[in-house]
Amino acid sequence: MFDTGEKAHRVAVLGGSFDPIHLGHLHIAEQILKFGQADEVWFIPAGMHRFKTQSIVLDFENRKALIEKAIASEPHYKCLDLDKAGMGDGSTYEIMQKLKNTYPQHQFSFLIGMDNLPQLPSWVNFAWLKENIRFIIAVRPGYSPDSLITAQLKDFSYLNCPPKDISSTAIRYRLKSGLSIQGMVPHFLLIEITRLYRALLK
């Protein structure tokens, strides 16, 4: 354990492949801050682990660089490489343990969509997660809270905000099809994201 010298904050963690990062990701981060769910939002892109290599298109360093550019003007956002390839198994349990051990002065929450809530008990070491991590549950249209699962969580809250109808899957599909992704990603990353992905999605 060591002292990082940072002021204590409530930190919301956004994990995912971010393949690529888009305005939907940034919107949910904005809502977390707007509704007082956290003081900072930390983005943690998934590494190229064995079980993810078939689904992730862009390499880790480029995905991380795009996130850093997307959040550069927002002082309450940060991007960490805790899940970089070769550094672990990529589980939420492992990542949150690393965060709590490295930044013991911070209070961490993990964002999960209500649509993913039913799978939560099958996550690696759910027994530890439910006792040690606060969950921010993003409300999704058409999904209802699962009280059998939330009853097991020591601490959680709902984030009730309309999601943007944007996904990384849709962005990759449009790029592969030669279509524009304008309005789906930060405008200043439009050319770079288009170039990077079209070269890989031929």
C-alpha cells in the first residue's frame, strides 16, 4: 500500500472494450456526474485477453489513446490501463481489487446496465464484489430492477437517465459498410476513428 497524494474522491468506474469510444459512453459519464453519483469517472478499457480476442477489433493502445483524446478536456475523467494485455484476467473483481489497493483513499462504484444485472451473480468472485463494491445501475428501457439480485448487494443506486441509441457494434458495422458515423463519436475523432477501423474492417 502507498500514498498517492491524491485527494479522496467518489469514483465511478466505466469498464468495457470501448471499441471505439462513442458519444453514448461520454453521455453516461456526464450523467453520473450530473446526478451526483460520483466526483470522478474513470474509464478502464478491456485488454486483449484470450477470451476477448475474437470480439475486439482495435488494439489496446489505440483504443486507450482514443479514450484519452475524447476526455482530454474533462478534468473529472481519467483513463487507466489496469486491464492491459498480460496484466491479469480482465475480471471486474481483479480490476476493482487493484483500484482499492492502489487508491485506498477513494470510494469506488462500478457502472452496470440494468440489462446486465441478471448475469452479475455469475461474475468472478461475486461474493467479494457484492460486499465491497458499490454498484451504479443504469436504468434501461424495457428492463425492470431484479430485486433478488439487488437484495444481495451491500450498496447500490440507480442512474435514471435516457441512454443514447449508439453502440460500438453499430459504429463498426457502419464503417465496414462504408457509411458515415458522424454524430456517433466526438467530432474531433471522426476522421481518426474512421481511418483506424476501416483499415481493419475491410
